[in-house]
Amino acid sequence: MSTLVLGLGNPILTDDGVGISIARKLKEEKPELEVVETSESGIALLDYVAGCDKLIIIDAIKTGKGKPGELYKLAPEDLKPAHTSTTHGIDIATALEAGEALGCIMPRSVSIYAVEIREDTTFREHCTREVEERIPFIARRIMEEEKL
Amino acid sequence: MRKITIDPITRLEGHGKIEIFLNDEGNCERAYLQIPELRGFEKFCEGRPAEEMPRITTMICGVCPTAHHMASTKALDDLWKVEPTPAAKKIRELMYNAFQAEDHILHFFFLGGPDFVVGPRAPAGERNVLGVIARAGMEAGGKVIEVRKRLRNVLRLIGGKPVMPSCGLPGGVSKGISEEERQTIIEAADYAVEFSRFALGLFDAIVLRNKKYVDLVTGEVYKHRTYYMGLVDENNRVNFYDGDIRVVDPKGKEFARFKARQYLDHIREHVEPWTYVRFSYLKNVGWKGFVDGEGSGVFRVAPLARLNAAEGMATPLAQEAYEKMYEVLGGKPVHNTLAFHWARLIEALYASERLSELARDPELTSPEVRNIPTQVPREGVGVVEAPRGTLIHHYQTDERGILTGVNLVVATQNNAAAICMSVEKAARSLIKKGKVPAGILNMIEMAFRAYDPCHACATHSLPGRMPLEVNVYDAEKRLVKRLTRDG
């Protein structure tokens, strides 16, 4: 069964790049894993995910309700808005659904991990300290959870 | 680990906010669109070698990395005063047109198109790409996926990756194109030409043959009589990669024509206390506020603006489509914001045709793909037409090429004043005597979706879209209504 780890975010926008940092950590721990890093979103993700059996997405989230560095696990339907109009791009859930509708071979299992972040509007190559410190722990949690 | 459900409004803080202020009569007095500002880019770049910029700037946003890469590469040409070889120029332009075609097609079918293909008053849950597939058919959906795949393959062949290319160097590109690669590009280009014709046909069948849609496109709600800006070639035809910057006035008469290096003589930025966004305006007209007309320096960029600022298209099929648009919409310039969607498809056809021309150019496979810079760097300016409008990169360095100053004039900033005006106009026409109709959110979104504004920097993190909130205040500045996507 092929597994794809998709690290999302912008690696030069402080905490926005946490998904990419975690994906890199997973690759470091388990070099045989297929890991893709991208700052793309929405329908562009179909190019990477079509054809794989199991998909693990890691991204940043800013709910303002959790502690920076807190890890959440989501299902695609958790991200689906009731109103899908958007200024630029579509959400992951709609992209996966569009893939199905267009006859692409879509993953049978999709796990989405989101890390609560604090800062994503300042250009910087590293996450804030509180998020950065949690990266090894989060990578381990995902490996356990996904039995990687 | 906590299990949470993402409410679309949870990421609203600092993101996509429209504030509408009503007067004593309950009508819209002013409306403001606020978007988040990314900070510290100039500081981030200073002290780095300038030649890193084409790779750094692709990371500014996940939507138009190729545009930043190309503007940056051209700024480096100017910085080192080195001309790329003829083959390198053709390779760059070819890649750039593949990018434009892919981006425009994506916008029409996935972002802007649903308003028309599915319908502006269709249930919100259907007004998306799934609704487009349901209306236009599986075959159309399959074609969209195929054309994207082929065009992204062209970008990968030249740029190294389908996004975030790394091929641009001062004086040329990092590698040439083989005969085998040329064949792949020719096939992709021909497919893209056919697809773009199909897309225009779809627009014709769905929009132009529907009086309600034509009325919507040509109506006053989305109309502004502004100046228009775009790059043109020596014959005043649209060009995405190179040329002079041309500006026409609201009557369509040439107002200015200048080189990228002269941009500071023509473009100025206005700052408002309520937003970090800098509003570009024409220096030689002046900032007169968020108003249109000949006396206001507000100008627009992006597809319709480019077509208005030019005198035609440089390829035959696109020229035919260009003539048809102006004939149907009553001549030049067209001021209707929703016509941006039509112009975008005409540009997709032009980009595909130009891709096809360049793919067949005998010089394309020449191994002479770089001139080595020999001058001492000081200052360089590069310009391209990003899908969302004119994009300028301006760098200053010390004699070692270490950056001491960086200024980017991005497309959405050029359209920012007009976007605010469109939002306000939609709000004024829809809110009467304190009554805020339910459909206002989509009507306002339609106003700025036409510009395809690049707020993608704010959409990287989950849930993967820019949330939008509309707050309506009465004459006493009390919040009387809050609308969100689910509102």
C-alpha cells in the first residue's frame, strides 16, 4: 500500500511552514517514506495525491483557541464549509471530492493533522520557539498514530 | 490529541474582512475591504545575494510563483546589465505562457466560473467546481484535468518543478530544450489551443446566450471607468513576458508608455489608516480617493485591463476572440468588471497560441542559453504581466551583488483601490434603508473574484481558503449585522 505524506505551508512565513518541517522530520526518521512538500493548495493537491492509497496531510492552523504547537487530527469532512465560494482556491475536502468526481484514483484513507500556530504573517525561515520545540514530538505522535 | 471541527469563521482574525458603514438613512456610506498584510519581506531579503531572489520570491505565494520567478530573473538581467541570449528569451517566454494558460484555465473552471456556469443564484453548496462538472459534464472536467497536467509538465520540463521554478539566471536560463522535449511541448500547446477554444465556446453557450448573465456582466453594479495598464509589444499587442508598460485613460486613449525602470515616475502608492494595503495610483493624475473617472489616478490591471491597454492580440485566434468581445460589449475600453472573466479566457487562448508558436521556433533548441554577466551590479528592475496584472521587482545591491533594497509592486496592490471601489459599489446598490439582503456576501465576492486577487498567502494554512466576514455598522458605528460564509 503506497503512503504519501504531504507537508503543506510556506517555509519562509514563520509558523506557516510547520507542516513542511514535520514532513521533513518524518522523512529523516523514515527515509523510505514518500514525502512531498508544497505551498500549493486546493485543486493543485490532486496532482500529488491521485493514485496513492493512504494520504497523510500535515498543515498549520490558527484557530486562536488552542496552544501554539497543539496537534489536532481532522477528517476531510471537518474542513468542508457549508458555503464553498472562495476568493482563491478550494478547500482540501472539495479538492478530494472533485478528484473522485473526475474519475481520479483517490486515496482510500485520508488523515489530516493540523498544528496550532501563532505567527504566519512575518517572513522568517524558522517557526516560533514554542512551535519549533514541538516538532519532534508531533512527528513521533503522527508516526505512532499512523503506524508508520 | 483534540478532535475539532473547523468552523469556517475560526480563522477570521485579521483575514478578509469587509466593513460596511451605513448613514442615517440606512444606506451604505463607505465600505472597506481589509486583507492581512505579510510583513518583513524586504528585511528578509536584505543582506542576501541578489541571485537568490528568483528562488526566494517564488515562495512569497503559492499561486503565482512563476510570475515572481520571471520578474525577479528579469530584474537580475537589468541589475547585471546582461541581455539573455535569443534562445533563452524564447525558453523563458514559452514557460511563462504555459504558466499563464494553466493559471487562467484554472481560474475559470475552479474559481470564477462557478458563478456563471452554475449560476450566481444557485445554492451556495453547488457553486463550486463540483457544480461546474455537473453542468459542463464529465468530459469537460476530464479535459480540464488533462490540459492542466500537460501544461504543468511543460513547466516541469523547463523550470525543474511544476511550481516554484528554478531555471532563471541573469543572462539566460540554466538549461536548454532537447528535440524530444520540444515534441512534448508542441503536443501540450496544441491541446491547450483546442481546450481554450472549447472554453470560449462554453462561455459563449452558457453566458453570452443567457440574457440575465449578459445583463449582469454589462450592468452598472460592477462598472468603473478607470485607467488601464498592461505590457505591450512594439505593435501595442498584449505581451505577458516583455515590452513597454502602456496606460490608457478611461476613454481608451494612450496616457503613458514607459519602460519598467521608469515605474517610479508613473506609479505611486497611497496609504490609508485603516489598512496595511498600499494602493497604487498614477502619479501624473494624482490620488483623489476611491473614485473613478479621468480625474482619478486609480487604474486597473489584469486580463480586461491588459486588453483595454493594448490595441490587439498578437495571435490570430485570440485576435478574433478579442474583436468579438469588444463588438458584443460596445467597443473599447470595456469598464465592466465581470468582463474580466471573458478577457481571461481570451488571454488563455493567446497564451496557448503563443506557446505553440514558440514551441515550433527553430531557435528554441539552441544550446546558447546564457550570456555570462560581467558588469558590476547596482540596481535592477524587472516587469512581467502576472495573471493578476503588472508585477514589478526592483532591487538595489552593493558592488558584490548583496541586496541593500527590495521593492515589489504586486498585481493585487495595483488593483487594490478598484477592488475596494467594486466592493463598495456592490454594497451601495444592495443595501437600502438598513436592509441587508441575504445574497450580499456572494454579490460582493463576485465583485472581487473577477479580479482574481492574490490573497493566497493567507490561505496556506487550513482550512485552505480565505475566510470572509462582512460587518455592517449603523450611523452610530454600532455593529448591526455580521455575515460570514455560513452566515
